[in-house]
Amino acid sequence: MEVFDGKRRYDVIFKDEGQDTLPATEKSPFSGAASKCSMYIDKLGEQGDDLLWELTKDRPIYFWIMQDKKTKVPFIAKIKIDDTPLGELEVHTTSVEIKE
């Protein structure tokens, strides 16, 4: 998928990593079946002092998509980058508000 942010053009590559089970933890109340995906971002023809380039050209961003049990609306339950200049990064969804 090609993305243009008004200044630069990127290729964004998504990959289905299959199904996974998120365990219940103190970080998030959401647990259960989730679809695991990965995303690579390749800034075409450019390189330099750009954190986005450093994080995603060779290192995927993983994310887990779950479905709200009541409304069946999908949401991102977890995001993880294994290696950043600051170490591993994990983001967990703590609440979801769906307005019908």
C-alpha cells in the first residue's frame, strides 16, 4: 500500500501473522483470541535522521486485533516493536469506548 503524508511517499507492507491468544495481564483487561499482524514501512528513496525509518524499515511493528464482544467492532489490543533505539516497546489497550 502506498502512503503519501504531504511531503514523502512510503510503501506500507502488512502481513497476516495468524491467530494468537493474548493472556490476561495487569497491563490490559483484554484477553483471548486475536489476529496478529505485522507492518513494515519503507520510505522510498530516502534515508537519514528519521526515527520512523530506523524503526520500521527492517523491524516490523506487530499488532494484535481483537473484536469487541458486544458490538463485534475490531480494535487494536496490543502493539509491539521488538527492538527500538530505546529497547523493546509494548503498548496495551486499557479501555475501549464504542459509540453506536
